[in-house]
Amino acid sequence: MLLLQFSTSHYCRKARLALGYKGISYQVENLTPGLHILKVKPLTGLTTLPVLLPQIVGQPQTIADSTEIFKFLESYQPEPTLFLPNSEQQTQAAMLEDWLDESIGTATRFVYYQFRASEGKSIDPSLFSQMVIKIVRQQYGINDTTVELARKRLANALLVLSAYWQKSDYLVGSRLSIADIAAAALLSPLALIPDYRQEYPQVFERIINIHQLCAEPLPPGLEKLKIRN
């Protein structure tokens, strides 16, 4: 299988976590933002990543969108399952995943790229990196006003997720689900921002645990963070 991705995208990380949890071998092809359209749009009719190319006879040629990739992987290799056996719990997990996708992943993007353009500029001050950051900020309308709204949205979300994970290792039910994988991936860019790591240690400990369960390298900012026993 081949995963078309942006190397730094938290939505692409979401697909990698699912592939890793399933133990499915795959390769990645990192595309350049902007230029990626030339490859992706003819394949899917869309301009977004991730895109999975199964490259297996009898399987779809392309699967676009991380949620659709989840569904494909579950049908292709049912075990270990990403979906919960209890239909009510699975519905709850799907709702959480959708909320994380549509609201929290977007808020994370806004806060992360604001950080990378200001206090976090030293992480990679190269011309190419700063050019990509500028393009992303323009593309999504990232500015002081939209970032402030995103920060408020994230604060509420992190309080909710902290409460969930303080009660249980899992957001829904008693096993890993698409909700846990979505949260671990879509919040991962915040690991580079010290204030978030310090204020929500429970969340980042769980993000580390989920990456380990999925055999995925830890996101930047968490490589040396110790997990409390």
C-alpha cells in the first residue's frame, strides 16, 4: 500500500496510526503543498490528503479522506478492530471522530501555524519552511482573530478529553477506537507548544501511549517526554 501524504499533516498521521495499529505494511510518498494537487486531483477529484493507494488486485484504486481510510482498513483487515462491537458505542466513537475532524483538527492547525510563524519560528527558520507556513496561513485565513477563536475551542476540547482519559484509557468503551486515534493524531501538533504540554499532561501521556500501540514514531515535542507511572 502507498500513502500519499504531507509529512507534517496531523490528518495524515491519523491514517498512519490506523495502518500501524492494523499492522499493515505500507510506504509513504511525501508531496509538496500546492504542487500536490497535480497528483491528487486526477486520482480523487479532490485536493486533500491523505490518499491511500491499496495497490492490491480486487481492492479500490484510491481511498481519499482519513475517515474513509478507516472504513477501508476495517473491511480489508478486520483484526485488530478499529470499530467497537457495541453499536451504540461505535456510534459515539464515530461522532467523536467527526467532531475532532471538523472542529478540533482545524483549531489545532490554526494554533500550530500561528506558533510556527511567531515563537516557534526557530524550529525551522529555513526559507522553504517559512514559505509553506505562509501559504498555509493565507489558504486557511489564519490570523490573530481566527487563532483566538481556535484557542478557545481547543481549551474546551482539551478539558473534555482530559476528563474522559482520566476515567479510562479509552474515550469510548474498553478498547482503542477511531475516536482515540483521531484525538491522538489531531492534537499531536500541539506537542511542540510548551504551554499545552504543561497544562494538559494527561492528554499528551495518552497521545504517547496510542502512538506506541500503533507502532508510530512520536510526534515532534514528545520524543523525550516521560510518562508518569
